[in-house]
Amino acid sequence: MQKKNHQGLGWRCLYAMFIALILTAILRRSSTKGPSVPSMSSDQHQFTEASTVSSTQDQLTESSPGNQDQLLESSSDNQDQFAEKESSPEALANSPENALVSVNPEDNMENMDSPSVMAEETENTVDNFGAPSTNSTASIPLEREYGGVANMSSSNTQVCDYSKGRWVADSRRPFYSGFGCRRWLPKAWACRLTRRTDFSYEGYRWQPVNCEIPEFNRFTFLTKMQDKTIAFIGDSLGRQQFHSLMCMATGGEESPEVKDVGREYGLVKHPGAIRPDGWAFRFPSTNTTILFYWSSTLCKLERINSLDSHFKFALHLDRSPSFMRKFLPRFDILVLNTAHHWIRTKFIANGWTMYLNGKPIKDGILVDMTNVKNYTVHRVVRWLDSQISLRPQLKAFFRTRSPRHLVNGDSNSGGNCNNTTPLNGGSEVMQDGSSDKVVASAVKGTRVKILDISALSSLRDEAHKSNYGGFGTSVFGGFGTSVFYDCLHWCLPGIPDTWNELLIAQL
């Protein structure tokens, strides 16, 4: 009897051990799998852009910017002033992350047949980027190299917040002479060649609060940029940053050895245009290419009717410029910006009609211009983030808005930017977070970095082009001055040089 009880007890022990082994195996298996990766939500699908595009089709479908829009770059009015204001949290609630907009990837395929009078590109290379994986964003750690500055912190490394700091006087500035750099510096922004007599704005540098910006040396810079291409895509302020970097990289010298390679990128002056869609130059000693492409909205522009002499364009909110899609594989550093063209008057003057899914937008939340800009910035960033996983060499930045300093009215009622004393409004920026909430929201959680220049630039209202004209000229009735105040663009040398210092520091 006792032997029988021992046998029953033994079987119970074996059974308990067997159950324990099964439970242990199940627990080990679930722990090795790791957390499941969620698929991209329907909201995120708004930002995925089908990129299987042939350049031949782009040549037939996308037109260059019209003359009207190139001329309107410097316009300033009360509506533009209103458009500059930051979107409130309520406005951001209507951003693309919450917009109920259906974007069918198949509708983004560039398969139209309508010819364009002014084709944007000339190369016959075929690029097939493919649609991004639905898990491309969710499955990538935020600590990766290309994450936004706010997303790159770790327990061992303190990341510099370049947007916090102060302006300090520095006799070593500027990096080049405003009387030189004739090949790269447009006369419109060369304030040394105007009637302006005060140039104290040139003698300041930006000092971040918790780190140092390496002193810029053009030879060191070019050496580090060996075999690399730096691309700026955006509006006229993006163009200013491009011209600034060209002057910095050449020291303002003539540099005849630097080659114009614009034709490689289709950047040629088209019939009827007042200038090319951009410029590209290469330094042979280091095989470094620096280029700019004009796209004030970062959207694809397409002539609606090639036979219509009134130049009406479809502005496709869900499609990036063909130039960017086509040449992205050649870029190592990309800097984007868009801000001051998102006002209805400019859309009307330029003949732009907003399109989504290949159709004109007639109603819904994207009729509001604030929502349209939010949608576009988020869409571009999400698409670019999906491309970085395919091109690990690419470092992408989205520059925040550059401020306008028009005071005492708008451009039609006595508004001006007459101040010439540096730092009247203070010299420090200590705020947390960017002043440009739209860009900050868009890059959060992506590998696109923010180039945050808004707050530091807002302290420099004395450094604008203002109303100074050239020597011996009479512009709009004034001798050496103009009744029009350009309180948006900057004198060069000037503030865009600092933007480039911050860019280079983050490289």
C-alpha cells in the first residue's frame, strides 16, 4: 500500500515538472519575439508617396515655374504677414495627421500624357524608388543617425540644441567680402553695393548655449565634403542659403576652376523664363557639388493645358517635385524649406490650382491654406523619411521659417524695416522647442533633421535688404532707395551664413 502511494506521488511530480517545462518554453518563445511592429495607420498612408516614376514622363508632365511666380518671390503684403503667423494648436489639429483625406498610391503614378512647353528635366535616367514599406517608419529606432535633433539624445551623449544661444560680436566675421563674390552673389542681395552705409550686422556670430560651433574653414569644409552633393530645394530664401554657401566655400573669390554643371541636372534657362529653375556648381579639387532647385511649395507643378496661353498650373499637394524624386539618389545632403508662398493671393497670381489624387480640390479641410501647408510639410517629410532607409548616405534637413520684420503697417501702408541697430530686441534665445511648430511636428519621430533658424533670425531685423537701392539708381521714384521694403530677404554676407554654419555643424 505504501509502495502504491509512492508511485502515485512520483507520477504527480513528473506531471508537474512536465507542465512547468511547457510554460517555461512558451514564456521563452514570446520573449524572443519582441514587441510586435504595428502596421502604418491609415493616417500615415496620407504621407506615403508612390515614387515609381520614369523621367521621360516627368519631362512631358511637369512644367517649370512661371515668370509670374519668380517675380512674386519678393512681394510683401498684409496677407503674407498674416500667413507668417504660427499655426495654433487648433490649426495643427487639422494637420494631415488628422485629416480624413484619401490618397490612393496608384493615383500618384506619373502617367499623364499632356506635354509641357517648358520641361523641367533633360536627362533620360529612369528612377524606380518604389512605394515605401508600410512598416518603414514604425520599425526604425529613433536613435538612428538621421533622427531629428530632439530624437537623438542618449544616456551617454548630450546633443547640442543649436537653436538655443546668443548673438555675440566677432571681428572675424564675415567669411567673405560683400564687394566680392560677384559670380555667386546676386546684386539684389549684395548690400555693400547699395546706398546702405551701416554694416555692423555683418560682425556677429551665433553661440549655442551648451556647445561650440566649429570655426568655419572653407578648405576643411570642402575636404569633408569630398565626393558629396549638397542640394537646397525651396523658395528664394533657400536660394539665399545656397548663394551664401557658395560664397563661403569660395571665400568670395572668383574661383574660375569651379564648374557650372547645371546642365547635368536640367537646370538651364528655358525659353521665356527670366532665369533657370536653379543652379549647380562643382569644385573639381574635391568633387563637391552644391546646387539649388526652385520649388516654393515642394509640390509638383504641371501645366493644365499646354495650349492655354494663360499658364494655368495644377499644384499636386500629394506629389513631390519631379526634380527631387529623380535626383535624390545623387544627393548626400538635402536642405528643404517652404513657408511664404502659402497665401491665396500668390496662388491666384501664379495660376495655381490645388490638386489631390489627380483632381482639383473644391471643398473640405484642404481648402484652408493653413491646413494645406501643414499637409504638404508633413507629406514631404514622411516621404523623405521613407527614402532615407533606401539611401543611408542621405542626410536630410527641413529648415524652419525665416521671419519677416515688416513693422508699422503692411507694404502698401507705410510698413518698413528701417532699424539698423543690431539686437534691439535682445540677443538670446532660451526657449524650449522650435518657433516653427509645423516643421517641428512634421520631423518628430523621423530621420529628417530640423534646421531651426526661426528664433535666432527673429532677433536680427536690422539685417534685411530693406529699401536700399544701388548707387546712382532710381528705383520706383527714389534715388538709391525704393518705396518697396524687402523685409523678408537678407543682406549677404549676413544671416544665411549663420544658417549654413548650423547646417555644417550638424554634419
